[in-house]
Amino acid sequence: MKNLQDILYKVAIKQVFGVTNIDVNQIVFDSRKIEKNDVFIAQKGVQVDGHLYINKAIELGATAIVCEDFPSDKKEGITYIQVNDANVALAIMASNFYDNPSTKFQVVGVTGTNGKTTIASLLYQLFHKAGYKVGLLSTVKILVDETEFKATHTTPDSVTINKYLDMMLEAGVEYCFMEVSSHGIHQKRTEGLTFAGGIFTNLSHDHLDYHETFAEYRNVKKKFFDALPKSAFALTNIDDKNGNFMLQNTKAKKYSYALKTLADYKTRILEKQLSGTLIAVDGTEVWTKLIGVFNIYNLTAIIATAELLGLDNLEILTIVSQLESISGRFQYTISEDGITAIVDYAHTPDALKNVLETINDIRTNNENVITVVGCGGDRDKTKRPKMANIASQLSNQAIFTSDNPRTENAQTILDEMEVGVSPENYRKTLTVLDRRQAIKTACKMSKTGDIILIAGKGHENYQEINGVRTHFDDLEEVTNCFKQLKKN
Ligand SMILES: CC(=O)N[C@H]1[C@@H](OP(=O)(O)OP(=O)(O)OC[C@H]2O[C@@H](n3ccc(=O)[nH]c3=O)[C@H](O)[C@@H]2O)O[C@H](CO)[C@@H](O)[C@@H]1O[C@H](C)C(=O)N[C@@H](C)C(=O)N[C@H](CCC(=O)O)C(=O)O
Ligand SMILES: Nc1ncnc2c1ncn2[C@@H]1O[C@H](COP(=O)(O)OP(=O)(O)OP(=O)(O)O)[C@@H](O)[C@H]1O
Ligand SMILES: N[C@H](CCC[C@H](N)C(=O)O)C(=O)O
Ligand SMILES: [Mg+2]
């Protein structure tokens, strides 16, 4: 139980009806989860308006309501609090409820279109190997020291974030690395948190269904840096054309990293292979198992962050050479016949282009690159033709298939992808609706030395069709195909 007055500290309140000096059980924003003496926050969502569920919440036991508009029929004995922005109020209340855990240890946020999971997870690994207790909030999983929890979002809602930060504190965690998605910033899920630092990776096309324009998407990302406190560091990739823009109005101490431009932290690539990359950091040569120029950007951000958080330089570089790649990020397996299959979470045009360029860069002979790729349903439709164009342009064979059609018609998604293929590349493309069959087709079409890229799902272990998720794992599928082919 917490006193409502205490958890309302710093919330911009417009009007109060009833008493605030009462004890509340939990902060809940979904009426279906209300229990006795909870406080219900009514959010104006994307699908529905939470204000419609105020009375339902009261029926189930809510004693206090936080909302943007007062209902016309206020119930006796219930406290109503009117706020300007229910999402902000929720975030501040959630932080207060757990006694502001983010102020008590170092929380670092990573934002940008691609590379958030990679950077946050590798920072977790690095600090863990350096002997610290670490926390992670990522697309793939949540880690409280070594205990793993399932992630449902890249950036969870503010109650969930603070709940895990509190658990981390209890477990003696000193550093937490978390992904900060554009949806998260826009829906104020990270409002009220005190960050020790912020990292910008890059900005390219994604989520233009939600943010409508690229400028709006870019401005949302910038807001994360605008809100950083003076005590924090703000680290940006200045090789990215929006790198400087992100830090324009931040109060935090500004730092930059790059591979090309002059920057505070700079890395040079010396040698690229399928087994890893040789890099030079401040004149020291380091071998890393990570592959692809984009991953060297990620690594540079990681090295800079570890330094900014006070780790010893030599220790950082020693650990960097031991870092393991993240599940579903350029994860590869080689068949007995010498066919390489790479599973990668590239689900944006830029990521797909980077991964295919990396593959083309490291392949040593004239073997074929076969790409299996799809685009998610109920997501940015303008990505579809672009991704199909990139896949067909940069591969010898592109097989378009399904990737979580969700509530959309899977064939329609494929039709929308195909529109992006230039006429000279038509002959290199094929559509196979069923992802399992598409992977099988790729395996059958390949011969020794060929590289199969299976893009878009990475670590995901499901395929979502019409709201139903069934088990599906790209790596598992291709491994099975390899075994089958061997038998035949
Ligand atoms: C588009 C989007 O971001 N939606 C998020 C949003 O849901 P919503 O606005 O649709 O909610 P809604 O259904 O309209 O309901 C509005 C309010 O009424 C409440 N309600 C609703 C029904 C009811 O019976 N009672 C009730 O109280 C809801 O709890 C909610 O508070 O708020 C919910 C609660 O926090 C989120 O779970 C939900 O994430 C959905 C599931 C989602 O898929 N989000 C994705 C797009 C997302 O956030 N992705 C980013 C990563 C993107 C990336 O960078 O790649 C992420 O951070 O994960
Ligand atoms: N720095 C980078 N620049 C461009 N592409 C990258 C970078 N890092 C990773 N990628 C590509 O993007 C894919 C997704 O990487 P990652 O999961 O780290 O990104 P993310 O930002 O967490 O994505 P999400 O928005 O889904 O959480 C990778 O599989 C790889 O193809
Ligand atoms: N965070 C991204 C992941 C996309 C992954 C892809 N497999 C898909 O389902 O579209 C999103 O929710 O848009
Ligand atoms: Mg992620």
C-alpha cells in the first residue's frame, strides 16, 4: 500500500475531486486488471479511450481515478484527479510508487532505428564480464542480474519499467541498460526516469505508420535527449546525418563516436571476415567476433559508454574481444555441405541493406546469396516495396515470404512488396507464402559455398497469423532443412 498523495508528487494536477490522503494498492491502466483499492489511470490509446472504462474500474474496486477529462457522473467516495497528460502522470506516479529506483543506480538508455538491442545487450555482457551486477530491458529479454524475464515490448510501459528497476535495485544491480523505442518516448513510457546517459545509434526509415512523417519520428527520438539531465552523458553517432541534431538541445554532456568523421571515440576497421572483424581503437588492435560495419558502430558506442561510465580502458578492450553476438543478430550455421545460413533481425530497409552489403563484402568467391524475407502486417506499409527492392538488388535470388502477417492478408503484403522490384530484377525473385516452405526452397536452391540470409525475425520464436502465435524459429527451420537435405 502507498499513499496516493505521495505517489502524486510532481504530477501536474489540474483539479481534484475527493480526498488524496488515501492508501492505494497498485497503479493500473487496464480496467481488466483492477483489484480492490487500486488507482486507475485512463489513457487515450491508439485503439480505444481508457476513459470509457472508468466506471468498470470502479466496479472492480478502484478507489481513485486519474484522467484527462472528468466523467459527468462522479461516484461518491471515489477520488478523481484531472491531469493534462495521463501518460506523463502514469510515468511519474509509477516512478514514485517504486521510490524512484532510476535515481539510485546508473540507467543508460539506447535509442535509434537499428542497433538498440545489440548495444544494450552487449553492454550488459561487458559489465557482467567486468564483475558487476547488471540489468537489461530489451526487445529480446529482460534481465535482473542473471534472472531472465520475458519481454513483451522493446520499451515496456512505465509501471513495468519501474517494477523491474526496483527489482534490479533489490538485487544489487549497479548498471541497467535499456532500449528506448520511439513508441516508448511518444507514449511517455520513459518520462520521469533519471538517466545516467543516453546513446543514439542511427536514424532511418521505420514506423512511418505510427509517426506519419520522418520529421515527426526524428523529433520524437530527439525528445529523449532533450530530457536528459545535466549530470548525464549524451553519446551520438556523428557519421549519421541526424547525429548532431539529436543533441542540439540536450543539457547533458555531449560526446560523439564515428568510424569516418572526427569524433571523441573513433574506431577503424582493419580486416573483415565471416568469423569476425579486426579493429583499431586508439592505436590498439582488437579482434571481435562481431561482423559488419554496422556492428563496429555498435561496438564503438559500447566502448565509449563503458569509458564514460568509468571502466578501465584496457579492461574494456580485453572484454570486447570476448563479446558474443546476440541471438538472431547475424547468427549463422554452416551445413555439412558448406552452405551458410544467416538469421538476422533486419526488419527495416536500412538494416536489410547493411546486412546484405556485409554479406557481399565478406563473401570470398562468386557463390550465390539467397535472401528469404517478408514484412510484418499491421506495421509501416511503405517499408514493403523498399525492402523487396533491396533484397532483389543485393541478392542473386530473393524469396519473398510471410513475417507475422498479424491481422492482414499475407498475400496482399507480398503483392505490396513486389511492387518495389525493378524490372531488371524480376527474374531473381520468387514468392512463397509459407515461411517454412520458403526456407526449404532456399535450401534446395543452394549449393556448396552459397549464403542464405533469412531476414526479419531474428530471435522471434513465433509466427503471428490472425492474432494467433504459433511456434516458428528461423534458425531451427533452416537447421532442420539442412539435416533433411543431407538425408536425401
Ligand atoms: C501502438 C502501441 O504502441 N500500442 C500500445 C498502447 O496500446 P493502445 O494505445 O492501442 O491501447 P488501447 O487498446 O487503445 O487502450 C487504451 C487504454 O485503455 C485501456 N483499456 C482498454 C481496454 C479495456 O477493456 N480496458 C482498458 O482499461 C488500455 O489499457 C489502455 O491504457 O499501449 C499499450 C499499453 O502500454 C501497449 O501495450 C500497446 O503496445 C502494443 C501492444 C504494440 O504492439 N506496440 C508496439 C507497436 C510497440 O510499442 N513497439 C515498440 C518497438 C517499436 C520498435 O522500435 O521497433 C516497443 O517499444 O515495443
Ligand atoms: N548500428 C546499426 N546500424 C544499422 N543496422 C543495424 C545496426 N545494428 C544492427 N543493425 C541491423 O538491425 C537489426 C536489428 O538490430 P537490433 O535488434 O540491435 O536493433 P533494434 O534497434 O533493437 O531494433 P528494434 O527496433 O526492433 O528493437 C540487426 O539484425 C541488423 O540487421
Ligand atoms: N519492433 C518491431 C519488430 C518487427 C519485427 C518483424 N518480424 C515484424 O513482425 O514486423 C515492430 O514491432 O515493428
Ligand atoms: Mg530492439
